[in-house]
Amino acid sequence: MASRATLVLIETDVLVAAIDPEDPRRKEAGGILTAARRRSLSPYALIELDQGPGA
């Protein structure tokens, strides 16, 4: 029987940490994104990204 990978919801703060070279959690965030076999943006992250800066 094939194993089912857990779906990981990615929040905005993980994305920001992964792309910000100055963020102290950058390595951890990158590890989360790399390790998660099944990942999806959280609905809240999509809303926050859609609003853009200064919203």
C-alpha cells in the first residue's frame, strides 16, 4: 500500500522568512519548504499576498 504524504499548509510568514536573507528563521523556513512533499499556500496567505504591501 502506498503511503500518503501529509499536506502542509504554508503561511505567509514562512514564505517571507524563506526569501529574506536577513531573516533569522530563513534556514528553518527553507527546510520546511524543501521537506514537505505535498504543500499548498494557506487560504490566508493567498489573501495576504493578494492585498499586497501597505494594504
